[in-house]
Amino acid sequence: MKTLFPSNFSWVFYFAVIIFIRVIFQDMSWYSIFALSISLHQFILLFNSVGEIIPTRYLLGTMMCVQFFIGPTLA
């Protein structure tokens, strides 16, 4: 997908963090792992694309993930 903001997504780092979360929290359900992986993807996209301006698309996507995915996962 082409965007205005070039983002170099590190798939190795992404999968390493997902595996680390799965190893640390072994009793976490697969739905929660999936929600955290989507949220982590949005966080990485936001942090990689922030430069002189903050991209609204990634910022709103990250806030949506915090509200709808991470909140219920922690509850």
C-alpha cells in the first residue's frame, strides 16, 4: 500500500516482540494476542513515520487500537 509517509517496517522486530509477548504471557488467549499484534503494528507505523509532521492517519489508527483493542485486552 502506498502512503505519503515512507515507513521502513521491521518485520523481524515485530515478530520478535509478538513471540516475546506470547512466551511471557502464556495464559493469554489468541484473541488478545491478535489484538496486541494489530496494535503493535500501528504503533510501529506511527513511530517510524513521525518526522517534521505527525501523520494523522497513523495517529488516529494508534489511538483506535488503544481504545478498542488494548483496553479490552487489559480488562
